[in-house]
Amino acid sequence: MANSERVKARIPAKARKGEIIEIKAQLTHDMESGQRKDKDGKTIPRRIVNKFVCTWNGEPVTSGEWHSAVSLNPFTTIYALASESGKVRLAWHDETGEVYEYVQDVVVE
């Protein structure tokens, strides 16, 4: 899957074996709680990202369930142990079923 244009991420392209790398990412998303009203007084439907998953070569690094208290355009920082070269995949799952992904290769030397 192609990287989503809604994601900005900073993942090191190279790391030393055993190094802890910092991964930063931000998703452009309105995280609508379903409690606000539009200009006509109609309730804006709820639409939030309810799950975040980070994997390295398909193995889980971290994951979490998110709720309506998460702000719009959520920013995430995580740390991962560089043990082997491969793909780091970040995925945000919207409760409507949409998935926003960012994938980057990391070379471990």
C-alpha cells in the first residue's frame, strides 16, 4: 500500500544494531467526537481514529486503542530497538474502516 498523504513521519533510514530509534509521526485527521453541531444545528457525526499499530517486519512494536479524547491531527512518538533491517509500518485505523499507513525501510548495520 502507498504511503498516505495524510501522514508525516520521521523514521531514521539507517540505524546501528541494538540502537533505540525514535519514530515520530503525525496523522492529519479531524477526530470528530460526535458532540459538536454544524452551522445549521445538526450534529456532526462521530469519526475518530480508534487504533494505532506500529510493526517492524510484521512483528508488533506497539499498538494502542484510542478514544474520543485524542486531539485532532494526533502526533505520536515511539521508540523501537533496531535488531534487523526491514520495513517499519505505521497504521492508523479509523472507526469507519479506513486505514492510513506509512511504511519505510530501515537499514540496520
